[in-house]
Amino acid sequence: MRETQVQIDAARVALSEPEAPNGVMGTLAAASLAACAAVLLAGVMVLGPGVALEDGPPSASQTF
């Protein structure tokens, strides 16, 4: 009787679904990707389409 119960318990363990591992790194990666996308989208909305950024020196009217 005891041997049968041991076999039943072993079969239950073998047939049970394994627990999913904690996806902490996957969640963190998805959150960081979403944050980067939000920042880029916010920059596009603030600057607007067709805005060109120039790296030249400031003109005389901008120095005052």
C-alpha cells in the first residue's frame, strides 16, 4: 500500500505543470523599452514634424 502511494505521488509530481519562472528581467526590459519609446514620442510631439536642429553658433540676436 505504501509503495503504491509513493508511485502515485511520483506520478503527480511528474505530470504537474512546472511553475513559470519569475520574469523580472523580461518585465524590466519591456518597461525600459516602453519608457524609451514614450520619451522619443514626446520629443517628436514637442518639436513637431519638419523641425531641423542646427548645431551652429548662436546668431547675434540670440546672444542678448
